[in-house]
Amino acid sequence: MSEIDRKTTVTLHKSTLRKLAELKVHPRQSYEEVILRLLEVYEEWKRSKR
């Protein structure tokens, strides 16, 4: 298993977790998927600012 495939524990405030939960497309969506989608949107925004 490569370093990229390993999982880690991230500690979040409950308020941050609630905000992530609000961004879920469906209830069973993982928080990892939510965060990856946020990163994609951010990268697109960053590219458009150039």
C-alpha cells in the first residue's frame, strides 16, 4: 500500500463536522468525498482567478 492510500484520523470541531454534513449530497456520502469535492471546487476557483 502506498503512502497516498493510507488513512489517517483527523480531529474536527463538532461545528465543522456539522458544516461538512450539510454539504453531503446524500446521507451515506463519506466525509472524504465531501472534502475532495470541496478541494476540486477550490482548485477550479483558483484556476479561474488567474
